[in-house]
Amino acid sequence: MLSKLVAAAPAPAPAAAPPPPPAAVACHMHGCAPLLHVVTCLLCSAPLQIYNTAKLTLVMIGPQLPHTVNALACKGDLTFAATGAIIHEAKRSYMTGKYASHSGRILQLLVLADQLLSLGRNSKLLVWKIGDYQQPQTIIDFGPDFKPTCMIHPDTYINKVVVGGQDGSLQLWNFVTGQLVHTFKGW
């Protein structure tokens, strides 16, 4: 009798899949006091969400984006979100413009003063003047032998960025003049 009851019992419901991890996260300082806000996009093409980390509260929801977010960067009230090869600029919850000169997926965004740097999978680094959507100020082509993976701005280096390659090598570039300053060998 017990075997008949066990066989007739409904199968347990499958466990719900965990939510996907954030597609990209960026932080910025806002105002005079250091209030840290986190900008995130939790689902593939969900709107940007801005959280106040002091209270862990949702402050604002930005515009809906057409595709998966690859990279995020912030400057004051501006949020830059890369989807594929296009960078969308939003001021608070309103779209204000698009930067579109990459031919491949954008790997990383970096804001330095009034310039937006975008590192693309197409082995190019584009330097944009924020608000000028027509064309980049500088285009750095790394060539076919260097596959970029990330970039960082050393604090005391003016107009310089270090770009890391897939082979472990690093390149120090002046992003204003587009000149390679130094190459550090990889492994």
C-alpha cells in the first residue's frame, strides 16, 4: 500500500534557477560628501538600476537598453552603457546620445575627465569627447598581434592608459596623441 502512495505522489517541482549575475557594475562618487552609488544591469536587456550603497536602496531606474550590457562607466549624472559595439549615454533616466564607431564588441569603458575611453574586441581603443557623438578624438589600433583584454589609468600618469593583452603583455599608451610609450613583455 505504501508503494502505491509513493508512486502516486506528485514529483517535486524543479528548483528555480538562480538569478543571473549582474552583466556589468560601475561605481561613481556623487556630490560633495562621498555618497557611493552602484549602477548595475541585472538582466540581459533590463533597465539600468542605480543604488545608494549607504542605505542599500534603489535610487533610480534608467532607460531600457536594446541588448545585453557589456560594460558600464559613470561620470556624475551620466551613465555610459556598452551594448555590442554601441555606447549608450543616459543622463539620469533619459537617453542623451550614442557613440558608434567600434566594429566589434566593447570590452571596457573608462571615464577620464571629459573623455570616454572604449576598448573594443576589434583591437582598437577609441577616445571620445563626452557629448561629441559624431566621431572619436583618437583611434588607437593595436594591430593583429595584440589582443586587448583590459585597461587601467595609472593615477599619476597624465593622458596615459595601460592596456593588458591576452598574452600577458602590457602596453602604455598616450591616449591623446595615440603614441605607444612602452611595451612590457608578457609570459
